Amino acid sequence: MYQPLANFRDDTDAASTAWSIFWTICFLLVAGFVIDTANAYKYRQVLTATADSASLAAIMNYRELEYYGLYDKQDENYYTDDGNAPPEGYARARTAARGIASQIMSTAKNGAVIADQDVELGHWNGAAFLPWDGASAKPGTINAARATAHRSSRRANSTDANPLDTLLLGAFGGLDWWDIAAVSVAESYIPGCYTDGLMAMGKVDMSSNNSFYGEICVHGEGQENNGNKNPPVGISVQQGNFFDLEVTVSSPGAHDTMVDGSGAYDPDSNIVEVYREESLMPSGIAEFDALRDMLMDPLSASPTDLARYMPDYILESVTYAGEPVVGDGDYSTPLTVAEIETALDVLTHPDADWPIVDRNPAGNGPLAATDFNDMLAQAAANDTVSETFSGKIFNVSCQGGPANKVINFGEPVTLSNMAVVSSDCRFSFNSNITVASSFLLTDHNGSNATVQGSSGVTIGSGTCEVGTGSKVMARGTIDFASDMTMIRSQIVSRDEDVYYAAKADGLDGTSVHAGGNIFLRSQAAAQYCPGATTDDLIVSREYYRLVQ
């Protein structure tokens, strides 16, 4: 063999250097893989948090401009004539999503991780997100937003490309960047507790032998007030109460700290099985002041509140230049979201004629409680209850002597499609009166019960039929005697307690909210109204959650 080649073959000087270079490259590749993969996973977590925040910001801004729209300072009059919200509503959602994303992940370092095309509005049906096609969906059905956060080279717009550069793999492994993305879907919803059941800021106190069936909720927030003991409890239950396994009983703490009474561990009641820890605030009490102001002066009310809370039978009675503003006068046909939204400009016009009765029949003073009571008695005698009261808001004053302090619903008639509001009157319901599809609210609060009902009162029509429920709201105590029937309706005491006793089948589709405590007397049975919807039952702000 040629000697120089043989010498080269046999020469081992500096072999360790070459070997070290080889292993150094291998170690750098392994280290690069570990470091760059860990960095990619870290960014993936940050992108997930960013997408979560962006999807929540988008749907919150789209659904409730009044509360969240100050973020991007956009105009609240964003709905178009057909009731949809392009392009301003979509733009507002996207602006909010991009703004939140840029605060979490700086654009200077990360580029725009969320661009306009990465934010979609649509409908969450409980299992899947259905993107809005831009034409068919109405605002009432757009309940979800999907946001996709990127550090990626593959973006819909190439100018938005922002892949995550590698630290070592690019130099030694030929992988210059990672493409990473995270998707999140957030929806608006109203918890089931707000639509069927009992919710108290203090405790729900149940005497014996009550029964609860179906998808209803019994919740006590457990705040120390109005006689709730210290430490406070959320649920106080005696023996003999029964809870179907579909019922939810809840308070913010554990069962052994938030539930007391002889029935707290009753094996025949199922209460331990259906109990869960959850913190919920009764929404009816939070909306009380806004609803009072809306009924007393609709022209000064928030357009959002008018669209969401003003009863259809009142809206359909508003006229402008002698013509109805919205609807066809058929109270049995609910107004659509689009119909209400497109009529808001006229409904809030100073020249709109709202059906408010706030003067006495002679026209020389405010409508007093005695005037209202006389009107009801006369209408009952003449069989003109519907003509006298339907489609109107009665703003009643109780200034004056003791005889003028109570609105007495004292006739055995059915009142429907009406509203009564007062700043200082008490409400008294005599036996055998039915208040269906109506809205009664009083701001009175005193030593006597603000709302009091005799045996045999019916709130709602007595059936689960859509659109027949009523709302009775008061700042003070509400006390209904035995044999009360309340179906597809709502009772709210803003600051005080609610006492009521119902007959055996008299609490279907019931929603009771109390700023104090709820005391349920014996022998009642409560269940939900099948197919009931929140718009028929409750006044409530929306909640938001991540669903994907």
C-alpha cells in the first residue's frame, strides 16, 4: 500500500477531536430538541390562554355592548334593519378579541397572534360550534365566538405570518420554526338555577314534607343576613323533604358546613346525592333598580333593557303618530329579537306615545292606590277587565293617608298583559285572583310585608303555556299564604325575605329570588315546566363560559 495512505490510516492523532465534534453535534441536536420542544409547549399554553380570553371578549362584547362595549368605544346602535349585526357587531367582537390578545402576547415580540379572520361568531348547540354565515343568523341566536391564536407561517393572510423561531434546531437540525395554534370557543348562557327553582342570597329554609322534581335548583348563597346564623348556612332542611335525582341543591361550601337541620343527612331525601358546591348570585335582585326605572320612564331606559325586559304586550301598545310601532297587536305571538331591535329608534323617540296611566280618572292628580282599586272593582262589575287594563303600565302613587298605602288586587278576576309599578305602595292579593302574563313591581320597603297574598292566589295562568307567566318584584318582604299556585312565573324580593306555601302541585316552572332568605312551608311540590325558556321566566344578565 502506498505508504502515505497507510500512515494516514494508522494515524490516530486528533481523532478525539473529530469524535468530540460528532458527539457535540448530537448533544446539541438532543438539547435543541428538548429546549425547543419545551419552548413550543410553553407558547402553546400561552396561545391557549390567549385564545380563551379572546373568545370570551368577542362574545361578551357582541352580546352585551352596554356592559363590555366601553372597551373599544364603539357605537351601541349597531344592528341593521334586518336585525343582524354586520359589519359593526362583528367588528366590535373582533376588535375586543384582538385587543385582549395583544395585551397578553405583545405584537412587538409575537406579531398579531389573532387577526380579524381568526375570530368567528356563531351558535353553540351544546356539542359543536356552527359558524355564522353572515346572513341567516339573528343576534338572538349568535351565542358563541371561536378564536384561533397563532404562532404560525400558515396564516390566511401571508402578511400575518409569525412562526415561532427555534433556538438550536434551526442551526443544527434544519428546523427553523414551529407552527403552533390554539382554538377556543366561548358561549353565553344562563344557568339553570335562574330559570327554575329557588335562589337566596342568605339561606333557603325548608320545612318538612316538600318535594322537588325534575331539572330545578335550590340554591342558598349563605350570606349572613336577615337572621341567617353565624356562621351562615346556605340550606336549612327538615326531615321529610324529597329531592329527585335531577334536582340540584347547592351552596358555595361543602355540605357539612353549608347545610343544617334535621334533614341534612336524611337518607330518604337524596339531598347528599344532589348537593354540589357552587356560588351563584340571584340575578333578579341585581336587575331590580333598572327594571323599576324602565317601567316608570321607558323613554329614559337603556335601549338594551327595553329590548330585553319590556314585555311584548307593552311594546305592542306603543304608538308613534297614531300608528303601532311594533307588532300586530296579537299578544299571543311573541315579538322576535329583530322586530324589537329595528323598532328601538322609534320606541325611544321623545314623541313615542307609551301606554302609561299615571293620572287619576279626573286627570287632576296622580293615580292613587284608591283610584286603581276603584278602577279594578268597576271593571270587574262591568266585565271590562281586559279593556281597562291590558297593554298598559299603571304607575301608582301611595302618598297620603293609611287608606291609600295598599294596591288591593281584591277582585276574583284574571288580570293579564298589564304592568303595575310603584315607588311606595304595598301589594295585597285577595283569594281567587289570577295574575297572568303581567309585570308587577314596587319599591316599597317597610315593617309590613311589601307583597302579601291570601290563600288561593294564582301567579301565572295556572298552566305551563308559553307567555302566560308573571313577574312579581318588590324591594321588601314577600309573603304568600297556603294554596298558592305559581306556574311559569317569577317572584323577586330585592332586599328581604320570601315566605310562601303552595298547594301540592302549585310550583311548576317556579323562579324565586331573594336578597335575604327563602322560607318554604310544608306540603309543597315543585317541578319544572317542560320546554320553558329563560325569556319567559326570568330577568337575568348572561353568563359566559369556555366550552371548547
